[in-house]
Amino acid sequence: MPRSHLRSLPFPLVAAAAFAIAGLNLGHGPVRAQAGASSVAPARGASSAMVEARTKAAAERILVALRNGDADTRYRQFAPSLQRMTSPTIIRQRLATMPKLLRWTLGPVVPGQDSSTITARLITSAGPRDLLMVIDANGLLEGYHFDAADQPAETVARQFVERISQGRYISANSLLSPELQSEIPPATMQNKWQRLQRLTGDFVAIKRVFRSESSGEQKLVLVKSEFGRITDTLFVILDGRNQIIGIDFPIEPNPPAPSR
């Protein structure tokens, strides 16, 4: 069953996966992306102090809109690549299910060439959350990631598949590491998922989620999923803080088992 690599599978995890699923063929060895590649020099013509001030001001506006539940403003704060994947109505529905944001503290800014990252400690009605935001030079939100280090890896992998199966590609993308988010924007994720369903039939349900193997700071979680025509397994690779650093979809899914 050849697979479509969205990020590299480290060799120990490839071996574990091969033992976990008989007959799996992962094909050619993928090339690993460089971690931390997003931390580059500030954009020309802007000092680090200017970039930091601009990024913090944008982060404050984004969090105020989130606290106020203002879907229209939040939509306008999204970069065009995110706006194409959502609408104020969808955002409003999502905000209605989120814990209430009470207050926050901004962390340091890491300036980049085209965008910068900033962390924030959020206090919500459900407890504290750590958030990382990627903000472009126009003060628009390009991506975000909520820290999930305190959750089981299996929970994060299940949430990822649930969100993409519901068409919530921006929310699913937020579970990826910042580096992987830059490689796989929501539109790419949508295309991969829709192409998979053309082969498998529409997604029906998650059948089972289990950890296949752990290797140092990386974990491989298998999400066995039922589709309209077949049942197949999706691979989700997470780092030590449960950021998703790899996704592997089958490109020639297993055929259905013969009737007995």
C-alpha cells in the first residue's frame, strides 16, 4: 500500500510501522525538513524592535477578538490563505464551542523574513492554555498552535482526523508543528484529504486509535478509519510535546477483505 508522505518518517518509526501493518510499503525514503527553519532574519527595512512591536500589537488585536467572540473581526484578521478555507459563519460556530478566554500574557516574539511567531499564555474558563501564533508583516494570522503536551498522543491524533473529516482544516492544521504548518497549509491538507476520499469513499468513522511505537522524542500513532468503500489506516507522527510532525495517507488503499 504506497503512501503519500506529508513529512518524513524517521527510520525507527518506519520499521515499527512495517511490523505493525503487514505488507505495508512506504516507498522511497522521504526527505526531512529542517526544524526551526521559520526562525530567520527580520524583513528588510524593519528593525527587530519595530517587528516585535508590530507583532505584539497584532497579537493583542487577535486575542481581543477571540475574547469578545467577534467572528467577523476574527475572519478579517486571518491571512488570505486561511480566509479561503473558512467564513465568519464557520468561525462563529467554532467560537461558540470554545472555552471563554478571560485574560492572557504575551511572550517573546521571534522575527522572521515574511512572518513572526509569538507565544501567549491564555487563561480560559477551562484552565490555562499555551498558544503560539504566526503573524505576517501585515499583522494577519497565518497559523496557530495550542500546546498539547499534557494530552495523550492518541487524543491529539484522533482530534486531527476528526477535524479534517469534518472539513475543519484550519483547526486541524493548528495541531501541526509550526514547521509542518509552513509546509502543509490548510488548502494542501484539504486537497490531500479529498484525493484520499476519491479512492476510499467518504469518511465514515474512526474505528481504533493506538500507538504503534515510540522512539526517543517521537511517537507513531495509527488511526484505523472506516471509509465508504474500505477501512484503512492513517499514520500520525508526533514529537515529545505532541506536536504533529508527520502525516502519512495511503495513496493506494487496501482493498476490502473478501466475503466469507
